[in-house]
Amino acid sequence: MADFELDLRGLSCPLPVMRTKKKMQTMTSGQTLRVLSSEPGSVRDFQSYVMSSGDTLLESMQTPDGDFEFLLKRI
């Protein structure tokens, strides 16, 4: 279970990763964030985000209804 959750379904690129970045900046080291997105470009965006931020992408998957779920950990 994540410490925080963002439901960003319905938002277009690049809003899901931008809102996630903003939330991650308010979190302390070790906390986790679950993000839901309907934007297919989010997969690539979140991979790029963790490479530049140093945060960790613990999980990335597509849900049965076609949305995307990400679990990130703040460094």
C-alpha cells in the first residue's frame, strides 16, 4: 500500500508526470506514491522522470481496464 495516491486519469501528456513531480517534491525520503493515468505516453514519461530525478519506479503496469499504474518511491 502506498503512502499517497494520485488519480490522474483523463489528463493529457505531460500533465500526469508534471503533477507527479510536484507531489514527489512534497514527500520525504522513503515514502511511496501510487499514480493512475490513462495517458499511454505516461509509460515513457515516468521512465524519463526517474532517470532525471533519482527517485525509484518500483512498479509500472497496465490495468485490465487499459489505464496505467505506477508506484514510485522518493529517494
